[in-house]
Amino acid sequence: MKKTRRSGDLRPTPSLVKNALFNILGDIRGLLFLDLFAGTGQIGLEAERRGAEVIFVEKNPVRAKRIRDKARGRVVVGDALRFLVRLDAEPDIVFADPPYGYSRYRDLIDRVLKVLKPGGVFILEHDKRTRFDPDEERVYGDTVLSIWRRVP
């Protein structure tokens, strides 16, 4: 089993969860993918490898620079909610992995569902102790992927 490196509030998505995420999404070539709370950027970088157009949003400027050094897509340094308020595109896929204990989940869910393209999907990674009412939920140990699909 591969160990996951953790640094402060950085909590990389375990390989099992990352593989499950991309199995859920299927073919994402040519789709607009938002990676909110990007951290190391590993999810968005994988989406790029699979042919998606990715916008990474990361509040920490040092982490954002590290992503920018590896990514082809746009890297935004800033708050995810503020970014969503001024977003002028309709993403096909939004992935968000806020820090555990994040206090604005409801605002985040509401805002993403407003900007998501009809037929799009929002996947929120969170701790199993935090519960929502998604369209679908997948549990992987202590990690949950809550999934909302915007009806076309």
C-alpha cells in the first residue's frame, strides 16, 4: 500500500478514491473541469492527462505556483467561493476537496450547482462524518465522494 504524504492542512486524495473518481466520470476529453481547493493539483493534473480543460483554484500562492509549474490549464490563486461568483463559464465537471472542518459547505454546494452546466456533475470529497443530501454517494473508508448531477 502506497503511503500518502501529508503536509499541514494538505490532504492528498488517496489513489483508490482518485481512481474511483475518474471511473465515475468516464470520458472527460474536451470538457471544462474545475479543481477547487486544488492543493497539490493531482486531481486536475490527472483530468488534464485525460484530455479535459482544467481550471485550478488554490488559495495558497506557493501551492498554486507548484501547480502552475506542472499544469497546462489556468491556475487561479484565491478563494473558491469568490472565484465561483465571478466565473463566466459553465463547467461540465466541478471537483472540490475543501479542508476537513470547512465551514461553508452549504454555500459551496449552492454556488457550484448554480454555475454547473446542465448535464454537468459536481463531486465533493469530504470526511464521512460530514453528511449531505447528494444524488449519489460513494464511501471509501473515511472518505466520501458526494455527487450531484445538474438535470439538463
